[in-house]
Amino acid sequence: MNEESEKRAAGLLGILMIVGAVVVLVDAARLRGSDDALGPAAAPTLLGVLLGLLGGGLAFQSRRSLRTRTGEHRRLGRLAALVVTLIAFALLLPIMGYVVCSAGLFVSAALLLGAPHPARVVAYGWTLAVVVFLIFDVLIGLSLPTGPWGF
């Protein structure tokens, strides 16, 4: 994949992240209130804001770097692979569980975006998925979809 198409794919991914952030924030705003210090909308609101900021930064950086065009052909293979990965995540989540699906999503997204050291990426992906699962399940008390293995 050439450099220009990577920048376009990154910009499109940034826009998709912004759209996802809006959806998450709207859903978080619709959650019922609570008397607790951190209600049920705290985590989705934080994630929505972070997703929007990262998506905006990615789209801005991509647009700025595309001003110096190289004239190469457009290919959106990585973006298509990322979209397929997200769809697979959504479809397999109820069947395989959060940890397995999230680890697959994290690893494939990192590799598609050009992360070096695939073995480290796999270790980091599994670690991140397990840590997020433990935070939500143990600390916050929100259950995430469990697979046939119980996690």
C-alpha cells in the first residue's frame, strides 16, 4: 500500500472514530441517572470523549499530511480490512466473549496499522483485553459478554 492511500485510510478511520464517539456519547446521555459518585454513564462518556479526540487528531493529521500529494493510486485495503475486523468483532462478541474478540480486534488493528514486532502486539493485545475485562467486571461491576470459557 502506498503512502497516500495509507493517509487517506487513516483520515477515513478518524472520521469513523468521530462518528462512533457521537454514537457512544448519545447513548451515554440516555442512560438513567444514579445517586453514586460515578453513575452508569461515566465510563461510556469518557470513552466517547477519548474516541472523539483521537479520531479528530487522526483525521486532522491525515488531512494535513495529504496536502503534499504524491500522485500515487488510491488503495483502501487496510481500511477495508479494519472495517471487516470491526464487523467480525461485533458478530463474534456474543459467541466468543469480550476477551477473545477484543484481543483479536486490538491485535489485528495494530498489525493493519503497521505496528512492528507481531509477537509483542499479540501479547499487548491479550493483556489489554484482560485488563479492561477485569476493570469492568471486578472493579466497576459491569458484566461484559463472556464466551464459552467464562471470560
